[in-house]
Amino acid sequence: MQDLISFLQEHNELKIIEEPLDIWLEIPHLAYIEVKKQDSKALLFTNPIHKTKEGIITYNMPVVMNVFGSFRRLELLVTKYNTNKSFPNIESIASQIKSLLNLTPPKGIKNLFAKLFDLYALRHVFPKKYKGKAPCQEVIIQGDSINLYSLPILKTWEDDGGQFITMGQVYTQSLEDSKSKSAANNVGMYRLQVHSKDSLLLHWQIHKDGAHFFHEYKKANKLMPVSIAIGGDPLYIWCAQAPMPPRAFELMLYGLIRGKNPLLASCISNDLSVPYDCDIVIEGFVDTNEFAPEGKFGDHTGFYTPIDYYPIMRINAITMRQKPSFAATVVGKPPLEDKYMGFMTERLFLPLLQTSVHGLIDYSMPENGVFHNLILAKIETNYPAQSLQIMHSFFGLGQLSFVKHAIFLDSNAPSLHKDYETLCDYILQRVSTKELFITQGICDALDHATHEFGVSGKLAIDATKQPLKFSFQSIDSKGLLDKMKSISSEIESLHIYPHENPIVLCRVRKQKTPILSYANRFYDELNEYASFFIFIDSNEDLQNYYLLIWRIVNSIDVTRDLVIKDTCAFLDATSKGELENYTSDWPKDTLCTKQVLESLQEKGLLDGIDLEFIQKFGIL
């Protein structure tokens, strides 16, 4: 991390915060604000502290945040940091992957040598053992000296259940296969809650390789080794969240991109290995029969995930450099660091998806769709129902199977990545209720809107056809509101998204009746004015489209919340409760603590942040 800090300084991508700030809320709140700025910088907090009733705790290591928090910084970290001259940009890496996946025989001697050169690059993908004493083991802490509270581990949100490691690389290994006599290695990025001075809670979701390995150890009634690395080359962090196929070691991507084999050092207290140049390594074991309550936690969905039981990791050793830095990130409402990490994942995995999804031209995962809630895809339409074929491919393929809502566009559509207003208009010009397709399948374990844990309705919107002709009656917002209020007094206000095929956004203050129970009457009275009606909670800004997309796709399960009446569709994107037979507690969304922001303002650390900025991103 010291090398990384120097690199960021050289490229004017680092802001140093020398003011003593608390690891509880202050540091993460400042990072949360910073990453949302147009000109955001990486942050180095040189004096992290924690204020307690007994006094102030100081930490002897800095906290580094927002490392991936801009497109420029992402490009620099991938292509200039530890430079591999073969890749001047991220797109060139994608091209290399596409070339490797092209299994057709090369034509001509020139193409043959080019293919051999591509294949020669694969020599770097396999990890090697680091020889000698690894830098990450310059300091070794064991026994009674182990104390996780000596590390500047953050508490991000006021209602979080405690302190969480948020940028830990979690290394695990499957049990040895009896036939191949080998074990699969994995690195994942899971949140890790401090449970005690020498134990952590591992929040690996049920669909992840770490959880699959856990069940192998549980079935064998064996302790499961786990090692958590913090810091080192930032590419390790990206690899940890890359959606590789099952049992494929994510660090192979590191070798391909960096053009050098990842070097792994053997842990001192278990049989795992981690990158030799990390700053901190936490080693231990999981008893597969030992669980404890984990959470709440303000997660990347922008909502708190509830308390649930997860495995306990008992710490056997902590090793580190002589002068380590502590890497962390903040998750919550978009945009955050995961926007940029997700963009790189999106670009590099496109060639792989194209081998499985015939006709896929491009795709995009908008950050305000929190990746698994909304995806856009540009596709070829060379034969009938090709869009439906691709829809089913998306909803059943690897980590794409977690996607809940997908919009498919034809090859003539505008870019999926830039002008969203133009893109939205293009979609609306081609969509009626006949282009909505509903199915059901697996969803992300963090999804709180589902009618059943881990299972959700899925919506595909086919916008690949020729433009449609619409002939809706013109009406202003007041006139339409009066008509809707005559049916339901719970409609407080509305906004009409202006288009030939308009969307009516309605604020609702629910009382005793589910809003969709009025669908028949709404259809009878309103079908001549619009096809699409979306209902939102009464405290939402109906013209903040960025946050509305985030709120809507987070808050619906289409098998419960979408009613289609011939030419009209009614979508309930309000928070759910007893009226909708929702039996859990609807989670709160992540909000900064006002007193903390006021304190940061007084210290001169929030310059340029005004009310418009705060409202745009739903910060308070």
C-alpha cells in the first residue's frame, strides 16, 4: 500500500486527511461523500482515532479509501500501476480475453504467431510460491496478543451492528478431491464483522464459493481454514469480486492482466496461501457448527441487511508489514467505488458472456440498479424470439442469474453507457405491456423485496422491435391527479415523465388498502392517458430519476408488485408491509448521521457540498 500511495500522489489522485477522525462514522462518512464528487480523490487518513467513554484510542496505521473511486483512477491502477505494456487500457484487456476465447484455427502464418503469442501470455496465470520471508509476515502476532480492536476497522453506518472489514480478500480452499487429489482455491470479497478481539463473523452469501466450500467441511466435520488479506496490489481486491466460474481461482486474472505470476506466501497457522505483498493477513479456522448473530449492516444495495446467523472465524494469527496501511471501502447508496469496479468487471467479462449468449453485442449494469437489480443488453435480432432466448440465457447463466430486471435493445439502439435520457426515450418508443415478460428464479441473498428468501420474480422488457405508435389523450398533472384521487385518496401527488409513451409516477401515503387493489378502476378510468403507472412512497422526489431507478428496482418483486391490465401496467414500488402480506421488517436505507456531517463541516472537510448535492444522492 505504501507503493500505491506514492503512485496515487504522483498522479494527483490522492487527498491526505491529517485531521484526527473517528473510525466510527467520521472516516466512512467523509469517504462516502468524496466518492460521489465529479473530481473525487483517493483518501489517506493519517490519524485515525476512536472516541470511547474511557478516552481516545489512536492507531499507528493510516486508513486508505476510495482507491477505485473514479474512471481515471481505475484505468491508472489497471494499466499503469505495475505496468504490463501489453495493455494500454481496459478495452485492450477485453480484446486479449476475446482473442483467447476464439478457438477457431488461425489463418496464415501472421495470425498463427499472433495466436501463439496470446497463448504464451497464459504462462502468467498460475500462482507461484514466494520464496523467503514474505513482507506481509514481517510482524507476527499470536496467542493472547491477538486483538482485532488494535486495527482501524470502520463502523460505517449508525445502525450497523459493529465494526466491519469491508475490503478484505477472503481466501479459502475446498477439500481435496479424492479423484484428482487436488483442491480448488478461491478468493472472495465478503463483509467481516468484528465479533470479539480474536474472532470475526463471515458473511459469505449462500451462492458463493466460500459458502460451497464451507458445506464440504461441514459434511466432513472438519475445521475450515480461512485467511483474510488486506492491502497489497489493488488488483487483488478487484479479483476478489470477479464473477469467475465455480472453483476457478480468481487470481489467475491477476496474472493475465499484470503479465506476471501472482506470488503467494504460505500462511503460518493454516495451509492456505495469500499474496506475499499484502499489508495485513488475518489467519484462522471456522468451526462449521459454530454460528452467531451478524449485522445489521448498511450494504451495497443502499439498505440495511437484517441480523442473521453466520459462521465464526477464530483467529490464530495476525501478520503484517512493519508499516502497514489499512484498506477499506464504503457501501451504501450509489454511486460508490463498486460502480467503477463493476464497470471493469462488465467490460472484461463481456467476451466470456458472448460465448454463451448468442447474439449479445453489449451490456451495461447501471450502478443505480446495484448491478443485480437491473441490466441493459444490446442484442442481435436475426430470428423470431431471439430476445426471449437471450432473456432465458441471462436469467440462468452464472451470476447473471441473480439479475431481476433486464431490458433488451436492438443493434441500432444508442450507447448503453452514456446518454440515459436518449436511451430511455428509445426504450419507451418500443414498449407496451405486450413487451413485458415475467418469469421467476434465483436472486441475490441480500434482496429484501422478495416474497420468498432467495427467490424472486424476474422482468424482461423487449425493446428490440420497430417503434410503436401511441395515441394517448393529453392531460396535465393536476387533471390526472384529480382523476386518480377520485379513485384513491392515498395518491398524494404525481409527475408525468414527458414522452409520447409517458410514465406516470405517483406518490402514495398508504393507509388501509394495497395500492394495487385499485388497478381495475385505474385501468377503466386512466388507460387513455398512459400505459405505465408506478407508485412510490410519499417521501420520494418524483423528478430525481437517478434515485428513483435505485428505489424502484430495489423495492419490487414483480410476481407480487406488478399488475398488468390489458394495455396498462401498474407497479407498486412502495415499501412493503402487512398490507402486501410482507412478513419481515422492511429495512431502512443508509443515511448519514447529521451530527457527523456537521462536525466534518466545522472542520472544513466538506467544502462544496450543498443541499442540492445532498438531495441528489439521498445522503440525509
